[in-house]
Amino acid sequence: MKTAKRQAEVGEKIVIVKKLYAFEPHKVGDIFTVQWREDFELIHTEEGGVIIFDEEYEVILEDENEQ
């Protein structure tokens, strides 16, 4: 899986690469789809409304062979 460290856009898939806080429900390796952005540091996901900080994820790049 190819990833990029950048802000995700609505509809893109992300993978968690770092957890900032122990109480967060997600874990490293979890994959989510971005539902909407809040300010410039947070995203909300389609999967249960999980809120994730930009520094916790990388954007999953679409594989050209899968198109």
C-alpha cells in the first residue's frame, strides 16, 4: 500500500500511522474514509464519526493498476 503524508481530502482513504492519545478508539493500521474536515487539523470519518488529527494518518494513494 502506497501512502503520502499530507492533508486528506473528503472521500479519500487514510491509514493511522500514529496515535496521539491513549483514549482514542482507533489504532495504528486502521483505515478510514474522510467524511469532512474541521479547521485544518482534524478530519471526521464515515466509519462511526471518528475524529482524527492530521498528524496521526497518511493518505492511501490509489494504485494505478486497480483503476
